Amino acid sequence: MKRVLRLLLLGVGLGGVFAQYRLQGVVKIPQQPEVSTELRLSPGHLHYIMETSFQGKPVQMEFFFTPEKAYWIFPEEKRAYEVQPQRPYPQPVEKARLVEQLGTGVSKWELIFPKQLRLVTVWDSTHAFDWSRWDRYLEEDRLGAAARHFRLGLPREIIQYQADTLAWHFQVKDIQPYKSVSDQVPYPVTSESPIRLKGR
């Protein structure tokens, strides 16, 4: 379950600096159900919502990040659990190759990383979202790796290969401006582990 959960995440661990956006898309993982995703981005928080199925039942998971803390949200309980994110494993890009210029500010790239990790990504720099303050959550692969490399902008598509085998595919269907109401987590918070609580 932990491996599946990690793969469902985008690599965010689990105009300018003030640009805010809502991204809607799908994540496809070989031999796993398709995952609908919504990512709300603002300078003060990242709110990640995903819907999929597990053992034939619908599942919705939400994560809320601020620059200082991370939370796992359970809307049905109206509660949020403070969690400790995994420390990122920054991997420098060994090679970045422009594959195709798709339009003004939109281009397709191949990024080669250590450990036989390869990303093919369509990156849109016309949306100048700044990822620099989210470094502590950007992991070594998926969106985290692309955001570490490009720093400004938004993904349109990211395909990850491990040793030339398709591992993960994120496709953005829609990007819209987003106006956040608050940078506070929307439910009361407990520091007790949600995994331990669910296992009782």
C-alpha cells in the first residue's frame, strides 16, 4: 500500500511569485487504476486532491502543504493529521535535451537523471509559478524532479521511465487561475499518525 500511495503522489512529498493555479489531470501507472488529480498551487500552500479506486472501492486522498508543515486530510472525519514528509533526494540532471518547441514558452524536454531515471516532460513557462520555496517537498522523481530543474512554470505532461520501462504518466487536462481563500489547513489538526490510527 505504501508503494502504491507513493506512486500516486506527483513527487511533491508525501506572472511571478504570487501566481496561483489549479491543475486538473490524470496519473496513469502500469497495472494500477487511473487517478484523477487536482493540484492547487499558491505561494502559501499546495493542496493536492486525488481520486482513484482501491480493491474495487472509490478512494479520495488529500494532502495540504505549507512551507513549514505537511498534512494528510481526511474530509470524512473533518480532521487533518500532521505528517513528516520524506526528505527529498536531490538528483542533478545529467543531461537535458530539447526535443521539440511546441509554441511560445511551451517545450518538450528529455531529462536524464542518475539511477537510470528518465523524464519526458512538456513544460509551460508562460505560467510563472515559482517552485523555489517548496524545495523541501520536491522529491527525486516525477513532478518534483521537473520542478527542481525548471524552477518556474507548470507541467503539461510528465512521463517517467525507469531503465527504459514506463513507470508513471501525468497528463494535465486543464490549467486555470486559482484564488486561495486561506493558507490554513481546512480542518482541526492532530499530530498522531493517520496510518497508525487507521490500523487500530
